[in-house]
Amino acid sequence: MKKLALFSITIFSLLLLTSCEAVETVFKAGMWWGIILVVGVIGILLWLFSRGKNS
């Protein structure tokens, strides 16, 4: 059932979006995930370093 839903969404988006819009959407999503991950990793590192100095 999940494969059918994913397949349906994929076909629907391919019919509605041109190739440039589809690629732009993928890169925007990738960019935001990258930003979120980088900020998260930097936050964890800062937390670990500040925790080590207090001990």
C-alpha cells in the first residue's frame, strides 16, 4: 500500500511539475535538510565542549 501511495504521488508530481521545477524542489528540500543538520551538529558540538569545561 505504501509503495502504491508513493508511486501515485510521484506520477502526480511528474505530471504537474516541469522537470526544472521538480529539480528545484528537490534541491530546496536538500538545502534545508543540510542547513538543519549542520546547525544541529554545531549545536551538539558546542554543548559537548561547554559541558566538558564545566567539569
